[in-house]
Amino acid sequence: MGASKFGLMALLTELGALQALLLVEHADQALLAYLAIHAPASGLLALAVYTLIPARQSKPRSSVLALLFSCIFFVPLLGFVGVIIGALLRHLLPRLRAPQRFTAVRLPDLDTHESSEKSSAGFRQAGVRQFLKNERAPVPQRLRAMVALSHAPSRIGSPVLRELLGDAEDDLRLLAYGLLDGREKHLNASIHDARQRLAASRDVAVRSTVAHQLAALYWELIYQGLVQGDLLDYAVGEALRHTETALQGLTDDPALHLQHGRLLQQLQRFDEADAAYRRARELGLPASRVVPYLAELAFARRDYVRVKTLLASMQDWEGLSRLQPVLRFWGHA
């Protein structure tokens, strides 16, 4: 029988004992009648409460049952009610106090650098720089990120690799140096080959084409940050010289005029750079390719009114996500 059945029988029996106490007129007989019925009621209630006690706390069985029976029998009415209340509280309170299996917690700050499941194919160009600069990230993961970076366009990867030349980890420094050195050697080999072809050619059209290639190769050295200091000045000078050579035969090449302007701007020859940009625009180069450099040139000249005017013309252009912060700044200036 379950605890509920034992409890119900104990309650009914106890009510019978109370009725006998009230109906019998003689006090001694009434007490004897009450105790005679109250005893089995106490036993039934003791059994009901015992079934609710956890197994680890119900041993020894006879002693626990004797204690429950004594509390109920020798404290009439109050003992009966008290044990029922105690049993109910013992049964219900643990449920009330038990921790919830599922609770709402604040999401932790996500640190993708701590993930150990990334593969080299899983790194995106936008987050590689932050990952490689994170000293908490495991070195093997940073090495894999650097290998992934080697497949990125040079204009993105080379500046990041140059920053890593001062990293605290020897392996990262050596790998960064090796990747940069490999890129520089590849460009220098192409430059050497183009210079030989330029020296061997006497045709103006061919020389212009080869000079254009040479200028582009030198510009790659500059653009990728592979040359610094005196080597940078040398590369700019060579790129400008070959660009001007190429312009002798390719006077109507707008991209070549744009490159000419960027090299002149690098040398702070602003008036000549402005003329080169305007010529590129006249030859049909899209405004989206030229206006940003004109705005940069105006800023270098401290002509801020012209900067704002030029950038205002770019507000409705699409595909300028990287320039949006600049456009917003000057839009509120």
C-alpha cells in the first residue's frame, strides 16, 4: 500500500478515536477508548510517513518506525498533526530548494581566437590580423592562420606579415620573414626579366608595354610594403621613370595616367599629380577610380573645402564599404 492509502486510513482511524473520546461519557472509559483506536491510527500514520523517508535515512527500520509511532501516540492530536506537517515539508521543500536544470545566464564575451577547431581554410581575411596579433591564441593556430594569409592578395597579406616581424614568437617571425622574402624575390625576378626585355627591345610600342609592366612591378613592391627607407625611394623613382617611358607610347592609357598620378603624389609633386588624375578622368576612367585620390590629394594640400565637395559626390556610390566611415565623417564635418 502507498503512503496516501496509509495516511487516509490513519486519518479516518484518528477521527474515529476523537469521536469515541467525545461520545463516551465516563472519562476513564473515554480515554481508554481513544487510546485503543489512536494506537492503530498512530501505527498507520507512522507507516505512511516512513514510506516518504529516503532509503539512506530510513535505517534502521524498526528504530525509525518506533520514533515516529512514539511522537504520534504520546503527543495526542498535536503529534498527529505535527508529523503530517513535517512529512509534507520534508517531501516538498527539497523540490522548492532544488536548483533549476535550466537557468538564464548572460552570454560570455565571444573570443573566436580561443577556438581550437579552426582550420586554415576557416580564417577570413577580415579577422586574420586580429587573430595573429592575439597573444592568447595558441601558436599552432596562429601559424595556420599565417599559412592561410599567404593565399590572400598581397595587398592584404603583406602589411600583416610585416607587423609580425616583431612578434614575440620565433616561429611566427621566421615564417613571416620567409613569406615576405618569397614575395619580394618573386617580384624581383619578374623585374629582372622585364629589365632584360626592355634593354633588348628597340621597338617603341614594345618598350612602352615592357616599361608599363616594369612600372607595375615596382609599384607592387611599394604597394605591398616590401621595400622601406632608401629602397622605397629607389622603387618610387624607378616606377616613375618607367611609367613616363611607357607614357611615350601609351599616351591614351587612363590606368597608366592614374598610376603616374599616384607616384607623383608619393613624391609630393601635387600639381603634377592633380594633372595626371584629371587626364585619367578625361580618358574615360570611372570617377569611382579617380575621385578618392583627388580627395586624398586635396587633403594633403589642406584644401578641406574641396575634400568635402569631392566626398559629397561619392555619397550615392555603391561598393564603397571601406570608405563609408570617411564619407560619414566628412558628411557631418
